[in-house]
Amino acid sequence: MIDETPDKPHASETHFLMTEDLGRMMETPFGRERVVMKGMYWAYLEWFELRGFDRKALARHCYEKHPELEISVALPWLLHTIYLHREQQNLPNPSFLIAAELPRGMESF
């Protein structure tokens, strides 16, 4: 499923959508780009934004750390790594997302 909705929060996404690929336009250091990620990563990104994190800064970090990767690959990888780091440090993570739902086999960003 591809969701072409602009990059606004989607508070009504269901659990089904958490595992579906969603494409959204996102502001990056190179302008607006279409980014495709699982719904769980969009929800996690929105959770961070509600706490003051800057989406564009996360995208910039992806480009700086792994310029060879497309943003649709690098951003979920970064978000996955952040989640695991926060778990290890006993920092808050959203209650709607548990580690068991995250894909396995991703190395640290």
C-alpha cells in the first residue's frame, strides 16, 4: 500500500498499516523526496517529532553517514538503531512499538 499523503502525522493508522510500506513526500537536505518505509517507522518518526526532533536533521544524518544508500533504506535503518539504543539505555520508547515487531538482521547504523 502506498500512501501519498503529505508528511503530516497519521494518528489513525492501524496495526495493519504499521507493517505496510507507505510512501510519503519528505523534506530532506536535497529538497522534497518520496520516502517509502513501513508504517511503524513513520509512526516512530512522528513520535520523535512530537518530542522536538527534526525530521530533516535525521535525513541529513543518513546522507552524511551513508551517502551510498537511498533515504528509503537509510532512514528506517537509523530509526531501528535509535530504537535499540534507547532500549539498551532504558530511555522511553513509544508503547505502540515493541522490539519484537522490528525487523531482525539490521546492524547498527
